[in-house]
Amino acid sequence: MQSAQGATMAILQNAAEQTVITVAVTPVPLSAKDLAIQTIANMKAAGFTTSEPVASGDSYVGEFSKEQVRGVSYFSANGKLGSVITIMGASLDAGTKMLKDNLKPADSKLFPTDF
């Protein structure tokens, strides 16, 4: 886990399942939709193939890929903070299970209600 300038990022890895999860919480006063649109646009500019973000409860979700990397990001916000939870790897299902089994949100608005 790392923190800098009000942002916190945690990286979780399941080597057996070849899955990585990142959880980033940053002080941005954006809606989940705007956070998703901006992040997906930045990924496209960096050469990723992306889906358009779609609503999932109060969060937004977008898929991406580049070469051998495949993943999905969940974007949430509470008006003061934004969160991006990303699952990457061979098995997105393994990452989803790892999230459900191991992470409990301190603020439910910063965590998607469904994966």
C-alpha cells in the first residue's frame, strides 16, 4: 500500500491465478461517470482497446486490453473521493472472488455493489 498527496493505492496479487488487483482512492470531486470517462479516455490515448463505461448500480465499469493484458475497472465516487478498482490477469473471476472475500469498504459509495 502506498499513499501520497491524499491518494492511496493498494496492489494485491494472486500469483497462482495470475491475477492482480489495484485499488486507488484519490481526492477528486468527480462523479463516478466522469471519473470513468476520463480514465477510459486516458487508457485509449495510451493505446489500450477499451469498452465504453457503463453504469453498474452507483458505479461505472469499463473493460480494457492491450497485447497480453486484459482487465476490468470499476469506478465509484462519493463527491469528495473517487475510487478505481481494477482487476487484471488470466482470470477476472479469480480477481472478483479475491475482492469479495478480502475487501470490506470503509465507505460503501467507493466500492461497487456488484462485480
